[in-house]
Amino acid sequence: MKESSTYDKKSLKFFGSLPKNWDWKELAKDCVAFANFRGGKICFGIEDDADGPPPGQSVPPEWTDLVRKNIGHHTVNVAVAVTIQTWENTGQTLVVEVMPNRQSVAATSDGRYYLRVGDESRPVMPDDLGRLFGDKDSYTWETQTSRRITLGRQDVSKTRSLLAAIRASDRVSEFVRQLPDEEILDHYHLTREGLLTNLGILWVGRREDRAMLLHPPSVQFIKFDHLDAKVAKRTWTDFELNPAELMEAIWSEIPEWRESTELPDGLFRKNIPHYDEVVIRELVANAIVHRPYTTRGDIFINLYPDRLEIHNPGLLPMGVTPQNILHQSVQRNPHLARLFYDLKLMEREGSGYDRLYDVLLSQAKPLPTVSEEHDRVVVTVERRIIRPEIVDLLASIDQQHQLRPRERISLGLIAQHGSLTALEFSRLLALDGEPKFKHWLGRLMDLEIVVRGEGRTKGAEYRINPSLLRDSQFKGKTTLKAIEAPRLRHLLLEDLRIHSPSLSHPSTLSMIHKRVGVEISRQKLLRALRSLVLEGVVQTTGKRGRGGGYGLCQPDFE
């Protein structure tokens, strides 16, 4: 099992020989980080390169009380359970299970705060402490019964509709579908001890009770023209609809969602929607599910001639950033998210942005951008199609090989850019290592859909197999982005022969880049120039080929 945001493994060497020498501060840091996130397990007795303990490994039984007591001495607001687990190979591990702290903030005894982000325990900076405390309130909002509204006061029609949808969903287990009505409501935390929770009021409460919630969801759709002037507006701010009804109204009552772009497809025409239904529903669902309901503000859907913006009040949960949002998942409203998933209103937690990337790239559109402003999160989706000619190519390859979602995303990125180095690919998807990059490529190289070009490790280039493009009669434009090193070398020498036969008329890197082709990456161009400098064919005014100008050492070269 790999280390993650809820699991960590450590060697028994962590404890050393004498308990007085054990690093209790390091253990306290990890426990605090897990408690401030979603809880988790720390498994002692497993090496970094192993999935289980060595055969016959034993853990002294007295360590359980010793570890539990010392964690208590070195932490505040942290609850743990310490046990010894025996594996099938008779090896033992010491397991520290950290409970999630939903109502208060955990800290070390010397006043330090940490949070689990990915597989690391990161310190919480002073500027983020207020945000961490604020998130704790939002985590408990769903199950609170502060308004004391009994189950008998619910909206009967909404209750009947919700129960029918739950029982009709194949994502709900047969056991849950067969439960009585009241037990299903209790199962989804819509009721507690005969009272409607805040989540229950949101789904099956009456309009007047929903309006009295602290900050119930309300949505405004605004359309702008080319001068950023408002030309149309539609609002859902009367709290009449529950989340499922609100989602359906936003999709069905805005005619602009039906607009599309026509692309030639042989004798026929293919329509690419300006904004795909999957994209709209997933973005709206994310806005409703992941917003903090303790923060005031409407959800804004702003439609511009060239883009769509979704403004969601509140900031991203602690540990999630615009850069890692594709990989990092924090459930701010887990019960609401579960109900949305079971009703097929959104993808499972952590896979929604994968679906967005998949749909947008299959339509040759740019990736969505996420920005965090002082009081809101803004997701922007562009309308433009970057390379219309690759739409049919991607669909044909997918149909032939039944690609997996991540393989389609990887193929779409490479097709859009012509070619990508491992480093460029990792930056686009915020990957942090070569193993993850290869995992995203999946079978693309084995199926000979993508081939590897020049370069090593992070500098290796990946592009669609030229023979595949030739066999499919691909009509796309030829670019120099994937030009091979020998051809680039001759191109650079020819350019310098014309424009900079000597250092008396040097050319800067930017000047050369514009002349030979801006589609060639700047890093690739710089590597080629440095290689020519080392060969003694090109001279530069910069140190070791860095900066300055470039010119030929001799005008007559072969």
C-alpha cells in the first residue's frame, strides 16, 4: 500500500534502542497532521520499499501503551488508538490510528500546527490558521440540527422524489434500497433523532425552512457581451429548489448551453458544444457540494463570448491548491458529496476534474483554469477549440483501443501541443515524479500510439506516432515542435549564417526563436545552441552559452 493523505508507513528503526531517545516530536507532528485532515493510520514496521513487514518481525506489547501515552503528552486535541497487527507471514506491525478532529484544531504541545497534504505532513503557516479554524465549522454543518425541525415538517413531494431516486440508483447497495423510508433518511444523515439536519432541510425541507439556513445555496447566471456589459440574467435565489432540482434547472433553463460549433466531417458536419453538458453539470455540482456553507455568498455563473466562469464563495479547503486540485481531494461536505454521487449528479470525490479534463481535451479545448481570490474560487473554461483537426483523430484512436480516462487525457495533451517533454507534461498535470508520469501514459507507448523521441529522463519528448498519423490520413498542419536534433542543428546554422555570420552582428535567443519557429520550445532551442557552442561551431557573448548573443565562429561551414 502506497503512502497517501490517510496512510503512512515507517520502519521500526524509527524507535531506536531506548524509549528516551525516540523522536516523539516527529511522531506528534504526523499525528497532528492526520487529525487536522481526515484522520489516518501510521504503520510502524514496514520499510519504504515494502508493502508489509518482514516474516517473523515482532513488536513488544508494552509499546502500545508507551506510544499512546507519549502521543497524548506531545499533542493537543489528538485522539489515537494503538494496536499490534499480525500479518499472514507472522510479521507484526505497530498501528497508530489517528481519529479525524472535526470540531477543533489539533496541535503539538509546543504550539505547532500541521496538515496532511498528499503523503507529507506540512506545517500550517500563521496566515492560514484562521482558514483552518474556519474549515472546522464547515465540516460539522451538515449534521447539525440547530433549527429543531422535526421529520414531520418536511416537504412530502421532495421526500418522495428523493427516496424514489435513491432506490432507482444502481450506485446504491441493495441493502440500502430495501430500508424503510425513515432509515434511508437517517442513513444519509438527513435526519437525526427525529429532527431534520441542515443537510435534511437542504434536500427535503420546506422553502421557508431552507431559507432560514445560515447560508443556503443560491445561484446567479449572468451573460456578458464583448464589452463586458450585462445582457441577460437568471437567478435561483428564492430557495424553492433542493440541490438536485437546482442542478436540473440550471441546465434546462439556460438556452446558451445548446449552442455549438460546426466542424467539417467529410460530407457531413460535426457539432462540438460550446460547453459540454458533462462540463456544466460537473462544475455546478462541484460548486454546490464543495462550498463552505458557513460562508456567505452566491454562486455566480458568468458567461462571456469566449469563456465561462464559475465563481464559488469561500476558499479551497486547506491542503488543496489550484495546482494540485486534480490530485488532492478534501471532503468539506462528505455526506452531501456522497448523496450527489449516489444520485449520479457528479463523479466520485477526486475524479470530477479527471472527467472535465477528459471531455475538454477530447474536444481539443484548453484545460480549465482554477484561481483563488480573496473570498472565492473561480474556475474558467474557454470556448475556443485549439486544434479542430485532432478531434476526429482522438475519437478514432479511442474507439479502436478503448483507452482509459487518463490515457485519453495524456493523448489529448500530446496531440494539442504536437509534442511534450516529460517535464512539460508533468507541469501541465502537476505531477511530481517520473513514476506518476508513466502511470498517466498507461498503455500509449505499448500500443505504439505515442512514441518517445530524443532526450533523456525529464527532457525526453513524446509525440503521436507519425505512422499512425500517416495511416489515418491526418490533415493537421505540420509544425517544428517535434523537430529532431540533427535537423534543428542545421536549421540553426542556416539561420545564423544569414543573420549572424559573426559576433559583430549577434542574435539573441529571442531573435533566433522568432525566426526559426516559436512552436519549438525555448528549452529545446537553448539546448541545441549550447551544444553548438560546445562543438566550437557557434560562439556567444554569454557565459557558457547563457544569455548574450550568438554568432558563427566561421561563415563557411558544412
